[in-house]
Amino acid sequence: MSENVNDPLGYNRRDFLKGGSYATLMTMLGGVELFAQTNAAPAGETKAPTIKIKVAVIGLGAWGREILNTLGRMPKAELPIEAEIAAICDTYKPFLKRGANAAPAAAQTEDYKTILDNKDIKAVVIATPTPGHKEIALAALKAGKHVYCEAPLAGSIEDAREIALVAKAAKHLAFQAGLQMRSDKQRLFMLPFIRTGALGKTVLARAQWHKKTSWRATSSNPEQEKALNWRLNKATSLGLIGEIGIHPIDQAGWFMNVLPTAVTGFGSINFWKDDRDVPDTIQAMLEFPGDVRMIYDATLANSFDGEYEMLYGSDAAVMMRESRAWMFKEVDSPLLGWEVYAAKLKVFNETGIALVAGASKPPPVDKQGQPIVPDPLTTTPLFYALSNFLLNAAELTKAAEDYKAAFGEDDVDGLMEELGKRRQQATVKRPAAGYLEGFQAVVTAVKANEATLTGKRIELKPEWYELK
């Protein structure tokens, strides 16, 4: 239940989610930055009462510790939800000790079952290595806990299906897959913009992840070292495309509102010649309906150009990098209408047009009349994903209590029907990747990894994505 002690995945995720220094470069290239307006409440608006919910984090590698830090930032964002970190868990004592630095008041345990036995803890976040997700997720759902499970949900389609089916049946519980981009306000702001055809005919998508890192950890204990390096063994790992590529690939399909139809891949160990059997460099091409293809590549051998995602249309292209986005319009692209209200900037011989949510309205201000600037640490995709999860969990918990108080505890069928409706409404109001999205992402990741290991083209059958 422990992750790489020098976890490149965790740190690279943080690199991807933070703001960066590319803004000036993108503007110089004629890029138009796309960004959502801050969600801070305007001055004078009544703040909603804060709801506290007890949560536990299971798995304290670099990403698990980032989750702890993110949960701790929620009061700073003045959200109506506050995570009370009641317990933390990891089987690797050094990770448990490091996790305690971020959550000193939390109970520490090496056995996740002690957390599930605690009736006061309402929600759990599972951030263990992928092979451990199934056992913990199923046990947590059975114990009546709301579950946030990092992506991929599991290392096989069968295990992911089992998790998803149990989550689907548990209508009284919030279940969220860690596809945090689906909760990101930046991307939710861009979603209708892309789906309504503002980019013209979508013709191509691409994404990359380049980072020179071994993905390896060392330990004086050979057994522990093997456990720490689970990502380097294809028996326990979905490799670069499954552990990292799953996010941009899921996002591309989400933006286009389609599932992929085929994948071709290639992978090889080009640089890290050790005992690993997981490729350190991979390329994949995913096919989508309408003859649209996505190219994805990743390497552990070179850091040049980092990571980013692109979506190309006949009228414009969008680049998403470091949790920011820019639009590049073609010279013959039509006017969209919002240009009348948007700020304009002369760049070389082109006019850049800023697409800003609420651009025709004044920005929110504080009591002194100064514009409210959002804290970059409370505007990451992970922050939005976790806050939506806890808000949805708290709403379902309260709804269950209210129903039982009104109708008693014997009407189980009525309770499940009501909470099923509430769960659906909550995830629409506060977007999150649910059990179905998490399952479908695993289907694509497993088959894409299979393609990279075999160098073959695999057709993705529609029935594979059905949850039954």
C-alpha cells in the first residue's frame, strides 16, 4: 500500500496542475488564453455555513501526500465544506510518518480495515498503488463509506467492472474516480466551447508526457523495494499509458463526447536498462468516430517540452498546459459573437481575443474594492475534484439522515430510490467522474497498454464499455 519513495508521478502531476511560465510565450505566438473566472463570492454575499466531514486517506506516497495537502487547503478557499482528516494509512512506515506531517491530528494506521470500522469516518480517499485499489474500494463501499478512488480504478477490466458495479448499486454513496480533469473549472468552462463547434471540425488531438526519471525507488529491504517499484513490472502496472496517459486520453474523449474505436501502440525500453519489463518510451494512436485520431507519447528518457495536450479544429486549436489553456485561431475562422465583449490584444500582426467566463461582467471584488485573485493552490483540478467529492458525499449523508428522520429506517427501497436521484443530481451540480467514467477509462487504458506491449492495432468493441 505504498508508492515510489521518489515518486515522479506524484511530482509530475503537481507540475502539470500548477500555473506556469508559458503564458508569455503563448501570447507571443498569438495564443488567446482561455480561463474561467474565479469562483470567489462577491463582497457582501452571505457565505454558506461550513459542513465538516471526517475523511481518511489510504496510501501516502507522493500523490497521497499531495491529496492530504490539498484537503488541508479547503478552509483557505472558503468553501462550504471542510475535510476533517481523521485517519491516514500506509503499510510503509516512512510514508506514514511523512503523511503525519501534513495531518498531525489524524490517527495513524497500517491497516485500512481499522478505518472502515470507524463509524465516524464517512469518506475515504484511496491513493495506494493500482493493484491495491479493488480490495480496498470494495471493502469501503461494503462498510458504507463514500469513496474517491484514484485512476486507474484497477489494473484489469474485470476488476474495474466489479468495482463499478458495486459502486453503481450503492446508491446511497458517492463514488468518484480520480479523473480530476472532469471536475476542473478550467476544463468545464471550455467543454461547451469545444462541443458547440467553436474550433470548427475537430480533426486531430495529441498529448505528451516527457520526464527524465527512472520511476525507480531503492530500499535496503529487497521485498520492500519490489513493492515500491510496482510500476516497473507489467504484471502489476499499466505502464506509462495506463498510469499517466489515462488522464489526457479520457479528457480527449470527454471533450469530443465519444469513446475511442481502436488503438495502435508501440513501446520499448530505450534507456533504463535494468530489470524492468515496462517500456520507458511509448507511442499510441487512438482512433475516434469521424476519422479523428489522437496521438499520445510518453518517455522516461527525456524531459524536453514537458507535458501538454492539444485539440485541433478547422477554425482554431487549443493548447492545455500547466492547468492553463490558449486558443489559436485560423485567419479564415468565423466570428463567434463573444468577441464583442472580450478583451483584445495586438500580437505581431494578429489580434488575440480573450475568452473569459463572465467577461461582460465586472470581476468579483473584496471589501476594499480590490479584484479577488484566486490562490493557484486552490484552483487545481485535484482541488476541485476533492471538494466536489466531499460536497457530494456530505449532501448524500444529510439526505439519508433527513429521509430516515421523516420516514423511518425500515423503508430501505424508498431510501435507495431517493438517494439514487440525489446522487445523479449532485454530480450534475458538482461535476465528477463517476463509476462508469472510471470503468470506461480503464477499458481504454488496458487495451492501449496491450497495444504498446505488442505493437498491434486493437479494435475497441462498444460492448466492452458497457457496464453489465
